Amino acid sequence: MIDALSQASLLALLSLIVGVSPMVMGIIYAVRPTESRLALMRPLSLAAVFASLCALWSGVINIGVGIANTAGPVPWATVAVAASEALVPMFVAFGCLTVAWLCVALGLRRHD
């Protein structure tokens, strides 16, 4: 896993960090619910969605460039691996968003 992260682009790494940030805020909100922390969840969630979409499309663009620069037959196994890697930031972001909003739901129950 460390090897995969060391080969990831700066954009992919930043999108992973942005994707995890709502989960951290959701956990903080679940522990100590306040209105200001709840207000931060919406923009952090949107940032995670947009960062994951940006990373996905960056990966798709890189796949297209790689295919265009390939002389001879296209190695479809390599394209499949690259497409899978392009989906990782989105998978992480949406998984973290799920946990984040479940923590918010827990915090809302505690806040009442």
C-alpha cells in the first residue's frame, strides 16, 4: 500500500486528504456536537465530492494520454489497472462521507 501511495500523483494524494476530512469532522461532531461544527460538514462534504471527481477525471485523462502514446497494440490489462487506480480517490471519499454523515446523525441524537 505504501508503494501505491508513493506512486500516486500529488492531485490524487490531495484528494485523498480532502476526502478524509469530512470523516474527521464528523467524528469530532459526534463527540462534541456544536452548530459551528455541523455548519462545516456541508462545505467539507462538497469539497470531498469535487476533489474525488477531479481526481477521477485526472486519472481518465492520464489513461487517454497513455493510450495515445502507446505504439502498437494497447495493453488493456494496464488500462484496466490504471482505471482501477483512478477510482480509488472516489471510493475513499464516498466511504469517508458515509462514515462522516453517520457520525453526524449520532451527534444530532446527542445534541437534542
